[in-house]
Amino acid sequence: MEKGMLTTPEICQETIQIGIKKGVKTMFYQTLILATLAGAFIAFGSFVSMVGSHGISNYGLSKFVAGALFPVGLVLVLVCGAELFTGNTLLIQAYMEKEITLFQFVKNLVTVYVGNFIGAFMIAVLIYLSGLLLGNDVKLGAYVIKVAAYKGSLTFMNALASGILCNFLVCLAVWGSYAAKDVAGKILIVWVTIMTFITSGFEHSVANMYYFSIGILAKLDPRILASSHLPVDKINSVNIWNAIGNIIPVTIGNIIGGMLLVGLAYWFVFVRIPKNQDGIKKSKEDVCESENDKIRA
């Protein structure tokens, strides 16, 4: 009878094989297009979470509703197929196994990062042009600016630590989805894990590409600015420089959280250590065989 899920060592091998496919066998333009789709999917998740939560005054309930809706983005990435920067930090396992080169590893991450931004920005522009930010008496548009202003106010350390926590959970969601052999199982592990990260308020580099894009665009509409009731300095803080100042430490944190806390941790426990143990065992067997040969001689 076939197992309903992969074991953790089997997930390691699956992740390595996926890393080989992404790093070696997928062409540049394929990767870029799939990354653009992933950026769009995450933007959809970001937007729907804001629509559902912006009018709720209770802090905990608002965060939970946002968390309950946002996972649609990663579900689409994993089920429909797309390339997301945060999840692709798990290619570190294929690199550690020398199945892909450092150049292939970095090239994939850079290409995916650029594609993610294109997709997130594209959806932000389309949402702005659709007039949807004027919904609920322009309160949705005002909320968009407030979110961007808050994210832009985070210190480097705030953003870095939050980015680590975020991708620790995101990569566990990706990791867990590899274990599941059916769509329902993949959706469940993704929903539970991503809901936790959003409800907690951690920082995701690709989602922030959307949040800052839509926030900067929202400032172009005087009706949204008037409805935000934010001080001038807060409104002025929603700009490209503060966006970059947030996304850089968040990206670094995402890399640390994904590569170190998930990718390298599981690789070391379930691949590196067993290989060392096998090597010691074989070495001992060789010594015993050599001693037996001397005795027989």
C-alpha cells in the first residue's frame, strides 16, 4: 500500500531533485515567466487579505482574517506551478550536494527575484487602475497607505528579524507540501503555516514588493490621501527609498530563515550526518577486512 506522505529523509531527496530541475534543467525565460506568475499570485493573496481585514477594528481578529486569506498566493504557487524567491532558497540543498553550481544557484535566485517583482508590480498597477482601492468609501485605499507607511518605519533589525521568522515558516510550508502526495494535503499544510506567518505579522520580501508598489500608487489619488488621515510625514515616508530600505533587510532575513533554519538544518541532519556515519561504518569494515586478511595470511 502506498504511503500517504513522504518521510523527512525522502523530502530531502525530493528537494534536492527539485533543486536540480530548477537550477540546471529549467531555461532562463521559463524561470522568469514562472517567477512573474509567482509574484502575481503573492500579490493576489496580499490584496485579498487586505480587502478582508481592513475594516476590522479588533487587532487579533483583523490579523487572523488576513492570515486566513493570504495563503491563496502560496497555494497557487505550489499547486499551479511557479517560482517564488523565498521557497527557492531551499536550492541550497542541491548546491550542498554539488548537484548545482554556485553560479546556477545564484542565477536562479536573482532571476526569480526580478520576476517576482515584475509580477507583484504588474498586479499592483492593475488593481490601482481598476479603482478597487476606492472601495468601502475609500477606506481600503487609506489602509493600503497605512500598511506601506508602517512597513517603511521598521528599523533594519526589525525587518531583518521579521524576515528570518517569515521564511522559516514559508520554507516549512514548501517543505511540508513536498511531503503531501495529494492536493488537499498540500493546501492544508500551506494554509496552516502561512496563516501563522501572516497573523504573526512577519515580513515577506515578495509580498512587500506588492505592498510598497500599491502604497506608492495609492498616493497618486487625492481621494485616497484625504481618506488616510495620516500626518504629512507618514504619507511622505511611503516612497521608493523607504521601500528599498525595508526590502533589503527583509530579503536578507528571508535568505537566512530559508537557507539556514530549514534547508541547511534538514540537509545536515538527514543527508550529511547519515553519509558520515556510512563512511565511518565502511571504514571500520575495511579495517576489519584488512585485519582478517592478515590473519588468513
